[in-house]
Amino acid sequence: MKLFTYADQYLKQSSWKDLALVKFCLCAMGVLIGLAVPRSRRRQFAFGAAVVFLTTYLPLMSKFAHVVVQTRREEELAAAEETADTAAEE
């Protein structure tokens, strides 16, 4: 699907700041939609929103934690290599 190709390209050209703006925009849209929900159906919509939030948030945070751990390992390896290179030069 072409839309996904465009989305992938957009993400490659974006920074975390751009993604934060997208998230604020989507959050504002959600608030506006929530304000339009009749009071009698708010509990159902809240439950649905909670399910969507949890099923998307947990995998995202898992991936983020994996990236943090991987980046720290790479930084530690780079620092160890730099220390070894410095020691070898002396």
C-alpha cells in the first residue's frame, strides 16, 4: 500500500520532535472526540480507549527499553575499545 511507503519515508525524515507534535495532535483530536461522546456512552468509550492504550503502549515501551539497553551496550563497548586503544598506544 502506497500510504505505508509514504509514512515510512516521512518517519525517516522526521525527528522525535516531529513525532511529539503528531502525538499532541492526535491527543487533542481524541479529547475533542471524547467531548462529543454522549454522557450515557462515556464509560464504553473510556473502556475502549483504555484497551487501545494498553495494547499499543506496552509494546512501544518494550521496544523503547530494548533500544535503551542496546544503545548502552554499544556505548560501553565503544568506551572499552577506546580505552584499549589508548592503553595500546602508551
